[in-house]
Amino acid sequence: FSDGGLFFEPKQACERFYKLIEDGADMIDIGAESTRPNSKVVSDEEQIKRIKLVCDEFKNFSLPISIDTRSSEVARFALEKGANIINDVSGLNYDPLMAEVIAKYDAEVVIQHSTGVSENYLEYKNIVDDIYKYFLERISYANDKGIKKIILDVGIGFGKNKENNLELLDRIEEFETLDYPMMVGVSRKSFLGIEGDDNQLKDALTLAMNHSLMKKQIDYLRVHNVKIHKQLLNLL
């Protein structure tokens, strides 16, 4: 959604799908509903319509496919098509049926810390402690629903100001004691302070931020520009 709608049409989305594979993506995350601040809710039917053609390509590849959605119906559709992971930015809080669908298909889930309204900043006594407790509660909930495979995402930019985001990135290792893989997404986020600039500059600053995360051996980096990150990773 940072690309100005360049890949909105199904054919263009499929071309982008293949290009990400060519650039060396280890996993591809597909979404049909923006979660940027002040974005509008997209119906289940419209989300499925948008991702259907790309989902038809899943059978041709063995790399993991992640679906970025808060909807259990969209998740069900994609999992039946062969998706492996559900990336739920609400942390399984939005759709009460989501956890059951994920468990039924024995899929993996990305549980993101989210306040529910990404445009509003919250006050934290200790942001790392607060999110740590949030993860403990969400992990327990997911386990109770039968979900076995979990990835954690601290939700950079979701209800957090620049200082919050930088503190989380600086202290990201403190979440390792939860014993779950960590995903971080700073790519082209507004907290980088270059929202009005072009994507080339955004990707350069994203790469600089992600360099330190690579050295910290974060399990997953969610990025828009796969090629430059893969090149740096291979260099390191």
C-alpha cells in the first residue's frame, strides 16, 4: 500500500508475486486491506476478489505464503488455496473465529501487538514490559484454541510514537525469552520521518534500520524491497 496502487489489479499483483520470488523472497505476504492510519475497512468479499488470482498461483511454489488479514473468511479461503501463514495485525482480537480457522488448518499465525487504532498513540509505563505481557496473554489464548505455530510481531508504528518504536528496536532481544520467532516490519513506516519522499529513499533508510536487526539475528524482516535486503544479507 506504500506503492500507490501499482499492484492493485490482479494481473499486476501476480507479476509482483513472481518478481518477489526472483528477488529472493523467503516468504511472501499478501494482503487486500490496508491497515495504514485512517484506512477504510474492506469487506471479506472484496478482499477475496482481490487476492483470488494470486492465490491460484500458490500451487506452483513451495515457499511459505502469508496472508495479511483480520478476517477469518479471507483466512479460510487462502488456507484452502494453499497459504501457510495468517498475518493478523489485530493479534487475534478482531475476528472471534480467526483462531479456530487457523487451528483447523494447522497454520502458523503472526500475532502482532496492536492497539486497535493505528493512528492513536498510547501512553506506556514500560513499552517492552507492556507488550511482553500482551504477548503472554495472546500466546495463552492461541494455545487454548489449538494453535501450535506462532510468530510474534511488536507492531512497529501501530499505536506507537517514534520514541516507542526506537526503544522497541533497541530492546528487541528482550522478547527472546518468550521462545517464539520474532518478525519486525519497519519498511517504509512513517516513523522513519520521510513519508513525503519517494520509495527509493524510504528503502535506503529501511535497509539501514534493518541492518542492525540482521546483526541481532531477528527471524523475519517484513520488507517491500526484497532485492536490496537479500543482497545485504548475502554480504553479511
